[in-house]
Amino acid sequence: MNIWHCNNPYGDPKIIDACSLFGMMDVSGKRFNSEDPVKAIANMHDRGNGLGGGFAVYGLYPEFEDDYALHIMYTDADAKKKVETQLNQWFDIIRNEEVPSREADVRDPPLVWRYFAQPKGVRTLQHPDDYVVEKVMRVNTETGKAFVFSSGKNMAVFKGVGYPEDVADFFMLEEYEGYLWTCHGRFPTNTPGWWGGAHPFNILDWTVVHNGEISSYGTNRRYLEMFGYKCTMQTDTEVLAYTFDLLTRKQRLSIETVSNIVAPRLWSKIDTLNERERELYTTLREIYGSLLMNGPFSIVVARHGEMFGLTDRIKLRPLVAGVKGTVLYLSSEESPMRLVSPKLDKCWTPRGGEPVVGRLGATKMDAILTKEVAVC
């Protein structure tokens, strides 16, 4: 059967509003299991087609919270042998094991291994994070058969080819708890549906799930390559993860500033601002023009202690936010939020290009930032 036809009665292979996003964060830091995130993303089953699903979980490895958790996919036994030789040269391996899994409705799973590691070859004045990024890029470019798809501390990505609820079943996610979960169901349009190309995309603690298309991918990629990042996952979303790492970790810009780089204000809007603001936003456009993400998108981005949602500046892809107590929800649709929390304290649709941010340690709505809140 034509896989496109399964979810598309019109026979059109380009479903422009597809892909599902869901994020759930308890800003008090309380950890919770996979039940609600999996239930929510499964509610948007029809937004995908079984060619990609995945999850990012924060706070799930407290016993290894100071170690880098490297999750690696291997499609070849020789690649595993070569990469493990390199890993033992680069890192002190605290523990290594196959990622637990069970038989589930996923396609052609590779061998998925995880390593809890500490860098041991860091050069003078080199930050350990930079060292890890350097080694991740080497693994991902040298064999073509081994891919580091998760590399942060006390967090992990689990993804593959299947519907997200089946990927959750495969990786036995009911055995994990975290204070922040992001989820994705994929409907590939222009890029391959394969294990490494599923969402979330990760580097260090950063993860991104994305609905839409980055038509500026070539320009974005070339800019990032000047800073040592290599795009190997055959999916445009990869540039977003590296962009957030570069701008926030290395260049120490705020989330609000980065949002104005990837989804900048229109020139017609900048011209209406006061002199100080006009100078600021003009400077951002001039310096970081190559990191403007052109095309329709909605994203949910996470790192330790923070989750935020953002759409393109004219909002060509959907994003809805909700709050219940200390829990922030971000979703492609309102229905998944209502499914897991029927009586939300607040629900709204953020404006295009304006981030909704949840930060760990907050105890009230003041921690969740948006310039305009309209109750759904």
C-alpha cells in the first residue's frame, strides 16, 4: 500500500500541516513518567505516517548526572568496534550498555548503545563541552554507519522509525522519569525517514522538535560549519539544534535574543521601533542574517532547566500553550493538552515569532513569558 495514501485520502504526498509536537515540563522539578507525554503525542497519530517518532527526557539519569550520556546508533558491527576504540581513547567510560528495548512496531532498528563518559583529553583552555562536540562530529562523519544522537548530561533522546507511541514501546520509556519531556511524530516531506533523521535533534543538552521546513538550510549549515558543526542527519532540523548551542552556550545570548535571530521581526516592524530598539534589531539582522530560519516552522526547544516554544514570524505552523499548576504544556493542538489535563488554568495561542518559556524553579505563571496571552 502507498504509505502516503494511508493518512491522506487526497493522494497528495505533501501534507503541509503535518508533524506533531508536544512538550511537558514541571517547572518545580518534579519528575514524572512517560504516561502523559506518550498519551498526548499518540493523540496526534494522524499528523504522522510512521516514518519517525521520538522523545527527549531530562532528569532521567540522576545516578550519572555529572557524566555525558552518549547514545549511539550503529548500523554495522565493524563501526561499533571502531567507534568504541576511539571512545576509549577520548573518554573514561564509566559504564556502557545496550539501551534496553523490546520488540515493537518499529522498522529495522539499529543497535543502540549508551556510554556514560568523562572526557580525558581536554586541551588547556578547552571547555569539556567543546571537546564533546568535537568528538561527536568526528563519530558522525567518519564511518557513515555510527551516529551519536544524544550527548548531554542527565538527559537522553530516544527516537526511531515508527509512530511515537511505538518508539516509546520499543525503548520501554515507561521505566524512565524526568521533569521535562518533549515528543515528536514525523511526516517527512523533503528528507528521508530513517532512524538518525527522526526528531528530537540533539547536541549536548539541547534538543529540538520541529514541524515545518527550513528552506534556508544550506545557508544555515554553511554558517554553522565555520564553527565546527557538521550536519550529517539528512534533515533540515539539525541546524536548529546547533544554532541554539552556538548562540546560547558559546556566545551567551539569551533565549529571547536568539528567538529574534531565528525568527526576526520584519523590516517593516523594525522601522516603527524607537531608535534604541531599531538599532538592536538591525544589528542582529546584520550580524546573524545567515542564521535566520526561513520557511514555515513551529518548534519546541529544551535544555536543562528550560523549555520554550516558537513559531516563524508569520505563524505558518500551529503552536498552542497551556498551564496547569506548575506544569507548562506546548503542543501542535489543544486536544492533547486537554486529554492529559482537562481543566487547564490557562490555554493560549502564542503570536508568531514570540517565545513561550518555562524555567525550572518557577512556582507561578510569571515564569512563563509571552507578550500576548489570549485564552483559548
